[in-house]
Amino acid sequence: MLEHIAVVFTFSSLLTIAIGTTAGVAIGGMPGLTATMAVGLLVPFTYTMDPTAGLMLLGGIYCGAMYGGSIPAILLNTPGTPAAVATAIEGYPMSRKGHAGLALKVSVVASFVGGTFSVFILLMFAPLLARQALAFGPAETFLLALMGLAGIISIADENSSLIKALIAGLLGMIIAIVGTDDMSGSLRYTGGLIELIDGIDFMPALIGLFSMIQMLELAGMHQHEIDTSTLHKTQKREPLPKGIGKHIALGSGTGTVIGILPGEGATIAAFISYNLSKRISRAKELFGKGNPEGIAAAESGNNGCVGGSLVPTLTLGIPGNSVAAALMGAFIIQGMIPGPELFTEYADRTYPFILSLFVANGVFLLVGLGFAPYLARIALVPPALMVPVVGAFAVLGSYALNNAVFDVYLMIAFALGGLILKKLGYSLEALILGLILGPIAEGGFTQGMIIGKGSPWIFIESPIAKVMWVIIFLLLLPPLYSYYKNVHLGKEDPV
Amino acid sequence: MFKKSILAGIVVALGLTTTAAIAEYPSKPVTIIVPSKAGGSTDRTARLFTEVAEKNYDGFEFIIKNIPGSGGQKGFEAIARATPDGHTIGLVFTPQLVAHIVSGRAKYTLDSFHIMGNTAQDPAIVVVPKDSPIKSMADLAAAAKANALTVAVNGIGSDDFLAAKSFESATGVTFNLLPTKGSTEQKAAILGGHVDAAFMNLSQMIKQHQAGDARIIALLTEERDEHLPDMPTAKEQGYEVFMRATRGFVAPAGIDEAIQTRLDTMLAEVMATDEFQEKAKTGSIFLLPMTGPDYLAYLKDLMAQTKAVYDKAPW
């Protein structure tokens, strides 16, 4: 192990990791640029590099991008990745109150802890955990998506309109129906457009619903109403809120576990962590109005996915998400086919790579803490400058996703439609959650039904499924109870 | 008057391009359209080609343009629509290229392309979980007759799907087919024992087979494969089921003949270099060089087979 550590702590390795991570933070922070895209595009370039250095560069990008998505989410309410949507729910209100510096600090510390914890688990228990994760089949994937969708209730009781949040979530799932039905190969509502055969990509939706709408709203404001009084005090360094450790620990654990499971993990992990942390919080009523606990849970959750997703990727060749899949391409191109050989024959490359992820987490911690006071000032940039710059990135980013102009139109359509929905009080967070998790739930459900040969029993049969049902009920019952109480005891009208 | 001069200009321009075309070719970087995501196996094949070609051919520069989606259809359409001036070529993969034509979804036909030649292949395989009682194709057929087996294939209309359908019609069994999104889900289903069998590609499962995490029971190619020489084919086991994925280069139809010949020759020469073969081996790309005419014949044949399956059970 010592010689592996020595490989990481050479000047060139450290520089590579630092470059990768810093670039990752920037990529994660820009609307439309995703870690998947960055890693995918860089894989061919690492081909000519020293294999270990190439992998370190990509690992740094992965870690950095996962954290980077939270910066614009907090400052501008424009999450750079879907996994940062939950962060925006708490982070942006904090910025508006002038606590942007603190929100950024909580986010970077939580990301660091979640990321480091998950890499530690990867280093110590990868083969063992990967075997366990295999028991998780399509039926359990369906339940995981349900757990994520339970987050809609959580978003709702903040905006205090359960019905509208549910409608928005449903709308998201309905939009997700468009495209090829994977089970029969038939086309659903594509209207003969080849662009719709794959369905509606959630990235243009994310950019339209958040980045673009935020810019439209900024442009429509008479006065840039941000409380700047406390911003100048950030130099004094606000300490981390008390009791935040509990939420970071919760998010780190949840994120790592969900990351290990196959499927698009980070978004689900962030929302489930956020939802769980709200359940255990003593200050539930502050959620949705700028509670750092929510940021802590969501960010430790999505960064926990980084190490987690690499567990099945490296040991079994089953990438935990799309970034891990792109990263796997980089391993294969170097002749390192995932499996036991990575830890024996190629140990001199694999272990330094895993160890480099610790360094990458450290790098973004330093970057984040060091730049937080300056980054916080981004929120002060006048709309006349902000709106065109972010707008241009939104258009470019949408195009760059698939080199398709159609995605730009899609993004604009989501911005216009979303703006109307937002003004009518429908939750866009619920909509995007439905859009992302709808297909995962559908795939898990239909595959589960096929494997169960038509019997729904498969969804409650396994021990894992039973535990998941308990968690789903625990997530759903308290908010429903309080909703019922409010409506029937007439405390307030929640609709 | 004005119209006339424009017309004259166009005529002159056209004349110039045909006569001077080869002399000035390439006048700009050649774009290679890759109908899948960056980092995947098709993408790696294209980048490997560009790396070796740029080194050996002065004046040639390549740009890879990834157009992923719809089982390659978006990218195939883009190649077919590209200006045939030799500055855009592309990669295609089978059986999706012909499956889209057969299912009536494609706007292109095989005539939309000039087929330059095949580069790589990936044999189809049948794989079962490591502790499965099924050890051969005969076991698979027997088990499928007794009980509907759940069998994972990578989406409807894919090579896996076609292979499974062709096994069904060869043996008269009916599988409980589980379509997945991508080979990753298939892998997880096999390694986790959630399905009874899967039709996949060799490169996706060879390491898992060698590590004992899954068991390949047959190759669906005419001959055995050098990467797994002990593995018998389905044909050896008495089942005439054949399927493989291929990845070849094509150009939009109608390119100036001299330019097209230059591109075709370059492809054949690059594939023959030691460097290309060496790097393909490291990157787990299984080479299967085929000339343009051979590959075209292969595609036509494959299209007829696919049509037979489609007519029986359309998707």
C-alpha cells in the first residue's frame, strides 16, 4: 500500500489530480456541462497519457463535478446537475438572505465528508459490497425510485401545496413517457420525430426549468433584491451550524449505499438523503426556507455516490451510473478490464487511482473553502451581465449534450412552460424528479413483472424489498399525517 | 440576368469541384460521425483509426462527431444526409443499421451509403449465471421446453434480440424475454442470478466468464473465437443460430470516385498496420477486416435474415 501512496504523492500526480478536480468543479458548475460528457470526451485523450495519470485526471473530474454542481445551485438557483436540485431548495433561500458564504461552506464540507467516506468504503470493502449489491434486482430498483419519488411530498409540505406538487410530479412522469417503450420497442407519442425516439433528455429540461427560468425572473425584476448586508460580514467566517454532523453522516451513508446499487444514483441519493434529514431534523419548519441541514444531507449524499458507484464498476464491470460507465471506458482502453485482475495484476494502477480520489476530495475542499467568499459575490453580479452570460451557457450547454439543435428548442420549451407552471405555484423540483425517476420506476416495474412472470409478489418477496417498503412508509406517513391534521382540524388551508 | 450569372457561377463551381476535387483533397479536416456516445466501443474504434491514420497520412486531420441515440439511427441518418465531398464519413454498426430499415423507421437505405469496409466485430454469446444447471445449448433448449425461461436481451431489435428470436424459431421454444436498457443491466441480471440466461456479446462477458462469475455456454458465430478458443459454437452443439455485431466504415453515397478510392485504400492500409492491430488488442476491440464489397454483401444478407425475423414477429 505504501508504494501506491508514494505514486499519488509525486508532484506530477498531485498536479494532475488538482487540474482534474478544479476543472471538474468548473464543469459541474456550468449549466449543460456534465461530468459524463467531460469524462467521455477526455477518455480518448487519456489514451496517450500514462495510464495511472489518465485515470487520476478523470477521477478528479468526477469528484470535482459532483461538488461543483452545488455552487450555482446555491448562488443562482441554477443547479448544474440534477443531483444538486435538492441543494438549490435550501441553498438559494440562504443566498437570498445573505448567507451564501455559509451555504457554500456547508456544501463543500458535506461534499468532502461524503466523498471521502465513500472512497474509504471503496478502498476497504469493494469486492464484498459488490457481491451484496447484486441481490438488488429490477424489483428493488422500482422501490428505490419510489423512495426517491417520496421526495415530492417533502418538497410539497414546504410549498404547502401537496396537490400541486403531486400534479407537477405526475406531469414530469407523463413527459417521460414520450419515446421508445423499452419493453415492446414501440414508439410512444414521438409524432414521427426521430429526435423523440430516445425520449426527452432530462438535461435540457433541467437547464430550461432552472437556469433559464431563473434568468427570465432575474431579468423581470425591478430591483436586484439580495440582502447584501451580511455578505460583507462573511469575511468574519460564520461557523458551521451546530448538529450538522448528524445530517452529513446520514447523507454520506445513504449516498454510498445508493451509489453502490446499479442505476442512476446521485439524484436519488441526494433527494432521499434530503428527505431523511428532514424527517430527523429538529427544525423541520425551516426546510425550504434555507436550512443548512438540507444542503449538508443532499451534498454528502450525492458525493457519497462517487465512491459508491465505483464499487460495482471496478469489481464487476457494472457501472453504477453514466459517469462511472464513461470512466470504465478509460479502464478498458488501457487494457484494464474491470474484474478481480484490477486488484491483482493492475494493482499498481488501480490502488493509486482509488487513493487519488482522496486527494481529489481534499483539493475541492481547499478550492471550495478558499474561494467561497469570492464565489459568494457571484450572486451580486448585476442581472444585465448575469442574464446574457448564463443564458448563452444554457443554449450552448443544451446543444453540446448531444450535438443537437432540437435539445435547444426543448430547453426553451421547458423554460416557457415551466415559467407558467412556477407562476401558478407548481413545484418545478417535483416535475424534474418525476421526469428523471419516472423512467427508472417504469423500467424497474416492467422488468420486475416480467421476471415475476406476471406476479406482483416479487415486489415484496425479498428481504431487501421489505425493508425498503418500511422506509417508504416512514417517509410518507408523517407528512401525510400532518397534512391530514391541517386540513381536517382547519389549522390552515394548505392548498 | 442576375439569375443567369448565379447559374453560371454554380456550373463553374461544380466543374471546378469535380476536376480539382482530388487535387485539393482534403481541403479541411474529415469528420467521422460516430453514432454512439464518446467512450464506448464504437467510439474507441473510430478514435483508434484516426490516431493511426493521422500519424501515417500527411494532410489528413479527423474530427470525431458523436451523434448518439435511437440505437444509432440518428447518427446513421446524419451520415446518409452528409455532403458527399469526402469530408464526412462515419461508422455504422450491425444489426441495428439494417434493423432500422427492416422495421421501416429509417429514412436511409443501404443505397444511401458507400460501404468502405468492416473493421471490428463482437460475437454474440449465450451466458447463464455461474450456479445455473444449464451447461450447454441442449440444456438451454430442454429447460426452455419445460419452463418459460427468463432471458435478458439488450432492447428490442438489437443483435441479442434477433439471436434469441432465431434460437426460438430453431427450437420451437418461447422465452420470457426481458429487454434491458444497455448491456450493463444484462450483466447485473446475470451476475445477480435474476434471469435464467442472456444473449450478449463476447467482449461484455469474457472477463466475468474467466473469473467464474458467469458461464458462457456458446458462441453464436460460424467458427470459434481466438479470445476464448475452448468455447464451442452453437453450431457445433447442433443449433444453427448465428449472430455477431460488426462495426464498419461508410461514406455518404455519391462521393467523387478518386476521393472515395483514396479513403477506401486508407482504411484498408490503416487496418493492416501493426500499430492499429496492437492497440486494438489492448483496447479489447476484436478486429474483422472486410473489404467494401464483402461488407456490403454481408449487410444485404443480414438484412434478409432480419426481415425474416421481423415478418414473423414485428416489434
